[in-house]
Amino acid sequence: MAAAAAIALAATLLVACGGARSGTEGTIALLLPEAKTARYETFDRPFFEERVAELGDFSVLYSNADQDAAKQQQQAESALAAGAGVLVLDPVDAKAAVSIVEEATAQNVPVVSYDRLIAGGDLAYYVSFDNEKVGVLQATALVDALDRRGEAGGGILMVNGSPTDSNAALFRDGAATILDDSGLRVLAEYDTPDWSPDKAQEWVAGQIAQYGDEIAGVYAANDGTAGGAISALRAAAADPLPVVTGQDAELSALQRIVTGDQYMTVYKAIKPQAELAAEVAVTLLRGGAVTAPMEIDGVPTTLLQPVAVTKENILQTVVADGFWTLDDICTPDYAEACRAAGIL
């Protein structure tokens, strides 16, 4: 509901002006950072492209950088050479992407910073989620779960996101506001290169060898790293499994939540985010002006609200929104766990 309200507010502030071009109205480049996180190909791209198609006769030039900043630079240059009138850019590296913004600005092409805030340049708009709140939700859930287990003073591992992702620092900062006063002991901390589940798994395995039963919980910044951490814990026959957080409401994570392997994830309503980015891009391409509910570093900004998801509220969140269906989650392999969790 909060996300919908934010979108409704932002939509009222998008003011289109200027006429449509003859024939095809123009080209919008959508530049996404990687495919290891399932959301980009499964949700962001199709939601964005569908909304653009609803708004007029536009061409969407899509590229995925496969977590390679140099490749993203080349993709942006190719999009500009192909005549893209707006770039919607989710940067692999927030600092490196400044050069993309500068090159686009020099050609009078506006840049919308999508999901991750680019570290500089003359940005036209920024749409994302309240990323510090993501960390707050994760850490709050972790602390509460460990309190209920009687492990309020236990040790935790911090499996953070990629060091080149500006959001990863915000997740960590938000989590710190809760963890610093929680009494939990941070045994070790790791910034996961490229958000790689394999690297997260390898690192957690090393920490298990060092700390063993001292590990009561794992702060995992997203569902991919959570999956890697859980694989390492399973391989070490951890019993009981430590409390593990996550983010992105990936299908595999929801199934791990149902079985009890993962404690929580953070659901971000990607459809309104992608649709707003599409609306902003179309308005800019038509020569319109955009404003927003707030500014960050002088950039018109909309931040949507994330939601913590546990076994108790799967039905009221991801299922109610149609993000995933019960059939998606409760396949035959998970039907029994779903019944035990009370969602079937």
C-alpha cells in the first residue's frame, strides 16, 4: 500500500509537455547490471518494457552488463550511438557510471538512475527503495528471531553485498543502526564480490571452520548470498541452522523460508518501481518536466517502501500482490512444508 501511494504521488508530479515525434516516438535504453540476481530478467525488464509499450510507440534498447562495469560503459556508448533519447541506468559500479552520465549529458540525453544511485553527474531522476530501511528490516528480524531463540548475545556473520553497489553500503548502514545496540557479536564481515552466491558460500564455509557453534545468525544482504550461506551451513551439518536473512523475495528464498532454512527476505514491489521509471523516461523523451516527492543531492527522487517477509506473512505480501503465486511456491516438493506453514 505504501508503495502504491508513493507511485500515485509521483505520477501526479510527472508533467508531460512537448509533442510526440512523427512515427516511432523515440528510443529508451534500459541498462541493467547483472543476471545473478533473478529479479532483473524476471521482473524489472518485462515490467519496464510493458509499461513503455502502453505509453506509446517507443523502442526499448535493452542491455545487461553481466556485472562488468567496462561492458556497461560500452553498452551505454552503443545506445547513445544508436540514437537513444533517454538512458535508464542501473549501474554495475556507482562511481564508474559517472562517466556514462557525463557522456550522455554532453549529448543532451537525460539519465534516470534506476535502483542504485549513480555517484555523480547531472541526473534527471532517481527511483529506488528506501535502502537503509531494507537493512533495518533485515537486522530487526534477525535480532527478534535470536531473542526468541534465547540467543540474544550470540555471534553473527555479516555477508554484505558487492563493494561496487551503492545500495550495499546503505543496507549495511541501516542494519548497523539496529545491530550496534543489539548485544549481538559480529564475528566476521564480508563484502561479497559481484553479489556472487558461490563466493558467499566459500567465505561462510571458512567462517564455520573458525567459529563453529558460535554462529547464531547470518546477516545476508540478499537472497543469493543467503542461499550460498545456507549451502555452507548445510554442508557443515549445522544443527539447528542459524537464523539467516535475505532480500528480493526470490522464489527459491521463499521456498527456503517455508522449509525453515531461511528466516526472512525483504520484498520490494518491483512493478511500481519499473513502471515509474518507464513513465519518467517517456516524459523526458517527449521533452516534459519531471518532479518528485523528494530530492537526494539535488536529484528528483522517489523511494518506495520495502516490506519484511517471513513465513507468517507470505500470503499477505508476495502472494497478495501477485508477485508469486501459491502454485509457484508450493510445488510438489514443497507442498508438505507449505501445509505445515499454514499457507496451503
